[in-house]
Amino acid sequence: MIKGIVRTTIFEKELKRYGLSVELIKVLNYLIERQALPQKYNNHRLQGKYSDFYDCHVKPDLILIYRYKDDYLELARLGTHSELFKC
């Protein structure tokens, strides 16, 4: 179990935009308990400058970017693929 949750300022803004859906609550419960996410969430580690982070698909085009840092869960971003990974 984690000690706490850290939410970035941008995550807070994005959460207001997308809302706290049932699916997001399910994902957060898995992450808080440090349980493996079911395959349907397509959880995977990011590469490059975000190599400390993971992303999972809360919905087909709603992505949560997060990481575990020490004993905390950091919620970094929430948005669509095109919003989060602009080329």
C-alpha cells in the first residue's frame, strides 16, 4: 500500500475537465493497492524523458500518466493521446 497520492497541478486541471469516472476510480484503486492492472488498461512504461512514468488507458482514448516515487503514487497527467503526446 502507498503512503499517499501526489497530484500535479496540471493533473488537477485535467481531472476537472474529464471528471472522476467509474473507470478512473477502478484504475486508482488498483494503483493505490499496488496491484497489477488488468490487460484491458494497456498499462506500460513510457520511454525517453518520461522513462520513470507509466501510462494506462482508462478508456480507449483517455490516458492516465503516473509513477510510483518512494512510497507515493504521483498522478501526473490525464487526457487523450493527442493531448498528451503532441509531436
